[in-house]
Amino acid sequence: MIKSIPITAGTAILLLLFSCTKQSAPSTSPPGTPDTVVLNPPRVGYKDTISMTDNNNMLPGNPTMAMPDSTFENNYLLNQTYYIAAYSRSRGIPVWTSWHLESGDIGGAGRQDNFRPYPYLPVGWYQVNAGSYKGSVTGFDRGHNCPSGDRTSSQTANGSTFYMTNMIPQASSLNQGPWEGLEDYIRTSLIGSSQEAYIIMGSFGSGGLSANQADTASTLDSGRITVPAKVWKVVLVLPKGNNDLSRINANTAVLTVNMPNINTLYSTTATGKKEWQNYLTTIDALEAEARLHGVPLRLLSNIPPAIASALKSKRYKP
């Protein structure tokens, strides 16, 4: 069960201060020290954080009211500069990851492929490493939450997506088939040069099936990493502009998918890359299923309730 907190004015201010845009300077904490510390109320934002502004990676809201507090072991708000996440210590994967995307994030930087542990987790937390998934044996890909392809404006931006705190064990045909197809669709068909998007990806449950297995696997790495049962994504799309929150309304485009982490359901053919369309759903349905698995999702919490309610009931039509 994920630890969350009630939404109050004080906590909302802290969470908005902590949520960082992609342009912020990366942490300079030495390896082995916490990325954040436990602060007694009233809590104060860090020097390299900002108040809520356009392009903030967590502008639509904090989906589980995660906190930058190491006592929130399975709902730990983690600022990784180019995206922000709620990380679960017991599962060894993110609960969700949130980021902003526009054409300026996509450039000529190549894929870095520098998979590595994130060294700034709190002291004593296990650091998942590049070889923890043993993909050649288990059959699970190191599946990005914030995609490498969404952060190609610089080598630093792209390299940030290869921290293992941005990965989940993902069935290879899902990762390389419809999930890759969905990522490409978002960048090319939804964003292009004139649109921008706020994207949230997450997972829940346990038990996925890879190409190398006859039965589902619940964990990897001697139980340190959970293999999720479902992988989901929510995308809010709007024309480029200013004052983004005020421009989001009931007519804003919203795309939601929720897909089983089962290798046999997918293919990597051209047709297979479009199979994400078979798993379109609503945010309402996604939240309800996530809660059954102990994840108290409350998406779009920074958006006025009436507008959020309308958006949560919409099913995207490609």
C-alpha cells in the first residue's frame, strides 16, 4: 500500500515548489547521500526548485501525493531534473513518472545507453543497477518511463533517462512494439512543432510474462524488483502557449492507455506498433483499477475539479 497524505494548502505549496522543470540544475549531492531530507513542518523547498510555472514536469498534479521524505518509502518524490517521479523502495521501480514534452525537447543528441544506478537515493536503499534485470535470462527489457526519445535536446538530458530509477521490467514485445509505437505517435502526431503535452506514465500490480517464461514472474533480482502487471500512460495535449493550467479545459485532448505486461499479447511489426489503440481507456477506469492494487491515483489534481472530471471520462479517438 502506498503511503499518501491529505491534500492541504501547506502540502500543496511544498509539492509545487519541489516539482522541477526540465531546465533546472541537476542535484550535486555526493553519491550515497539522500536526494532529499526529512523536514519538520513548515517544510521549505530546495534552492534548485521553483514554484509552479508553465512546462513544470508535474504541472497537472501529484498523482499519489508523493513527498520528498524518506519515510515515504513507497511514495518517495524524486526529482531527476528532466522528469519527476514517485519511487517505491520495496518495488525497486517508479510508481509513476511525469514530464512535459514539446519540440524543444527533441534534438540531435544520440541515445546514450548508459544504464546505471541512481546514486542519490536515501542511505540504505538498494540501488538497482544496469545488470539487475538480467534481460538475456529473464526476457524483460529495461523499459523507460520517461522515454529516451523524449529527451534528445542534449546528451545530459538523454543520459538522465537511463537511470534505473526510470525503468520497469517490461515484456520485450510490449516495450519494442505498441509501447514504442505509442511513444512515436505522441512525438510525431500529437506534438509535432505546434503542440505540447504533459505526460504521466506508471505501473501497478505484480506479475508479468516475458518471452523467456512459461509463467508470469512477480519479481527479479532476488525479490528486489517487482515486475508490474499493468503499464499505463496519460497524455494531455494542448497548443503551445502560456498559462497552461488556465488553458486546459473540457475540450483538451487526453489519451489514456492501460496495458497488460504480457509478452504474448503483442508484436513488433508495423501493425503491432499500433496495438496500443486496443487498450485505450479513461482516467476514471485507470484510477479505479489502480486503487484495487493499492495505488491511490488521483490524476489532474491541479486542474479545477469540474474540468478534471470531464477529462477523466474521455476516451481518446485516434
